[in-house]
Amino acid sequence: MRRAVLTAASTSALVILLLTLKPHHNAGLTGEAAPPDTTPAPAPTGPAHHGTHQANGTYTGAPISTRYGTVQVAATVKAGKLTAVKVLRAPSENSRDREIAAYALPRLTHEALSIHSARIDAVSGASYTSAGYIRSLQSALDQTRV
């Protein structure tokens, strides 16, 4: 009896530990980035910098196809810092998709703007949307390197 209780307790502790770990990969995407839209990205505004500097302007990220729909953002960069992110496309097939997007996208945007980067954590409960957002934002920021 004592052995059964000890085994059950240790197994439960292990399961809880595993459930609290965050994955460090972009799981859940159905494929690579979808081909860019046929509409060109808005041209950057202001003077271009050469080398490792970032050019000022607004850049459209690649549309990223996820299990629940496409995610696409546009990033505005000023003085080498991310100053705004606009969500262009988000999963909206049904009310649950819209609910998750309404919950997750503002949090993702806030975090990205606070650290001026796409290296942000996913929002719990919105793994697919988060992964698509992060990849689209990173593709927009990659365009700022001139």
C-alpha cells in the first residue's frame, strides 16, 4: 500500500512538472511562411541607413498560415526601434478564433513594443496565433536591415 501511494505521488509530481514547462520551438504551424501577397509592402519612409542600422518605415510581415488561420502584421520602426505593430490578418473563422485573437494579439503587441523585438513569449492558450504573430513580426523586422 505504501509503495502504491509513493508511486502515485511521484508520478503526479512528474506530470505537473512536465505540464509547467514551456516549449522552446514554434510548434503548431502547418507549414512555412505563405508566399507574400501580391501587393507590395509600403515603402520605407525617411533616410536609409547602411550597415547594421535599421531603416525607418513601416514593413509588412509575411502572412503566416497556422492551423486556425493566417496571421500577418506590419511593423513600424523609427530610430532603430519598433514603435508600432498593426495586425493585418488574424484567425477569425469562428467566434472562438476571434475570442482568442482578441485576447492574445494585444498582449503580444504590448510585449513586442516593450522590448522592441520579435523575441517574445507565446500567450498561453493561443499557441498557434502566437507562433504566427512572432514569425510574421520577425519577417517584417528582417526587412528593416539594410
